[in-house]
Amino acid sequence: MGGISIWQLIIIVIIFAVFILPIFMALFSKKASGSNKVMWVASSIFFAWLGYFAVYFLVIRKALSNSPSQ
């Protein structure tokens, strides 16, 4: 009662991997410094959402429209 289930733990790990890990990778990278890191973090946040929209509109929506209706 009141504990965390395995599914909640899996969801937390997925959220961490998809949203938070790229930000930490950008912040702690030795390839960029100063304002370049800030721009890298901002672009990783912004373009991640653009990537999700692109996948939805180009792949998933197309697959749903091509599937036979029941």
C-alpha cells in the first residue's frame, strides 16, 4: 500500500531518458562551452518536440489513414 509499482518505475525511466538525459548530456559536454551550451540545451528541448510532431504527422498519422477501417 502506497509503494511504487514496476510500471510507474518504467514510466519514470522512460521520461528521464527521453526528456531529461539529453539536457544533462548537453550541459556536461566538453564539446561546447558558455553560450553554446545554453543554445544546445534550448535547441534540444525545442527540437525534441518538433521531432515528436514530425514522427506523428509523417509516420503514425499516415499509418492510421492507410490501415483498413473496421
